[in-house]
Amino acid sequence: MEQPYIRLNNICKNYGNSPVIKDLNLSVRKGERLVLLGPSGCGKSTTLRMIAGLETISSGNLYVDNKRMNDIAAGKRNVSMVFQDYALYPHMTVAKNISYGLRVNKINHEEIQRRLKKVISILHLDGLEQRYPRDLSGGQRQRVALARSIAKQSDIFLLDEPLSNLDAQMRIGARKELLKIHQLYHQTFIYVTHDQIEAMTLGDRIALMDKGTLQMLDTPYNTYNRPSNVFVAKFIGTPSTNILGVQFKDGFLIFKEASIPAAEGWVRLIHQAKQPDLILGIRPEHVQISRTEKENSLNGTVSRIEEYGNQLGVIFTFEGAEITAISDHRDWKEGEEIFFSIDQKKMYLFDRTTTRTIGYPDE
């Protein structure tokens, strides 16, 4: 098994008496693209800054290539970092902004020019070398910040929401450029974002955090399809996963008044979990709705319709809960009764006490 390149062992970070990161254990492989994902205030940027050496570690140990880094100065960690606000020097031209770190580190002139020429070409900055940041668009400034970090040729590339100031179309283009950069240089990428689309498209793996605690570390596919707990299921995906309380009894999943027979694989897992009080999660795209009753279908009342462009979100009430389904049909009406079925091959079951998954039948 490949040894981790970066290891965070029992890392904690406190500001005074307030814990921000709680006993974080995280490993990153050499050359991997790892995305730190989570809501604002979850600790993802603080984690990145501790890896960079810009924040002290309250307790625990940080290792890079088996070397303990806790007390190593930021400038000696062989990392490059791109910030959300780009942090460009306003009095320097594009060329001088990109080459500044190389000049400080006394890289020879010929090598600086070689690196400068290459990153300007990669990031389509040709013709902008003598402009100042004030003369650039947001997208151009972002590319200059990326170019400065790439030119350093560090082994570790840390990115703290570098695309958040760009519009939607520019973000798509910038994501492609980041993937191209990684293919060229194979640095170890650690990328912070609150945007799940960025996380899914950029990450080899996603580390999903909430309130300073790691909730799940896995591939984008597994994060979406096999969430470790209710938080992960609800955070990943738009519209959010539907969450319903259920009880298991005599082979049935029982809501308040209605019930459906549980599939054999789920019955086995529920017996193993020894927990009949459960939380059922089902994504809107896996809720099938119809105007006619079908085997094991349940019924609800449409409360509102949401327009998604190519599809509709049909929101309906069921035993006091609100459920969202995705539909290709556009003739649903508020107030009408509908029937719906849950695809048990696509649903999730969580322990109601711990909110953690009880497992998946096909594992």
C-alpha cells in the first residue's frame, strides 16, 4: 500500500478556549488532488493554513514525507499557496508578480525567464506581462496568482477557494486549467472549497468537514452514492437528499401511517445493526412519481413546483414531511395527489441515534 505523503495525526487547533479543528486525522498521497469541502466555518481553510505553516498547531503532528513539520517555518516547507483574494502586489507588473518569489530565493536569471515564459504560455497570459493588477480582470488576476505559485515548482500546491471571485463560466474554464496544470506537474494538490461541483470535478478524493471534524474521506463517487452519515448525504447534491424518519418492524419500513416492505439486503443490515429506529435518505432523482398507484407506492400532495430549466422539482407533502422529486414532465399542479416510489437500490439508511450509515447491501 502506498505510503501517505502528508499526514495529519490527531491535529487540533484552538483559538483561546474555542476549538476550531478537533482531533483531525487525514492522509494525502503524493501527487493526489485532495479537496477539503464543507460549509463556511467548518475549519477547512484553517487546516490548509496549518499545512502551509501560516497557523500554529495546538496539538497533534503534521508530517510531510515522514518529516515532522510542526516547527518548520512556512518559507521552508516547499509549498505554494493561492489565496481567495489573489494577494498580488499592486505596484508590480504581471511578470514581476510571477517572478518575485524566484528572485527572493536567488534563482538565476535564465531559469527565472524559462519558468516565466512557460507559465505565461500555460495560463494564456501572453501580452499581459507589463500590465499591473489594477489593469486586469478578475479572471486574469486569478491566473497570475496561479502562475506565481506554479513558477515556484513546489511539491505541494495549496489552493484556498481561488475561484470563488469568478463568475460561473470563468470558473469552469479555470477548473480545466487547474486539471491541465496538475497533469503537467503532478504536484500534490490540496484544494479548499465550499462548492460541491468544484469538489466533485477536481478531487481524486474529497475530505468533507463540518464543525472542525472530518465527516468523510473518499472518492467523489462514494461521497455521493455511499454517504457515511446524514450530514454528508444532505450536503452533497442539489436539491438536497430527502430525509425521513422510519422504523423497521416485521420486514417493513414504517413511516407514521404508511409502510413499505424492506428489500432483503436492507433487512440483513438492519438486523446486524440491531437498531429499528432509522433515518431514510433518498435523493430527489431516485424518487419516482406518478398519477397512478403502483405496487408499494405511497401517496402525497404536491405543495409547490421548482423550475430547474431542463427538469422540474416537484415538492410534495407526505405524512407531515416535505419530499422533493425530479421530473421530466412539466404538467404537475399544486394541490394534486400523486403516488411515489422509493428506489431501494439507491436509498440510504442511517442509525437515528448516531446518524451514521448502517452500511450498504452491495458492499
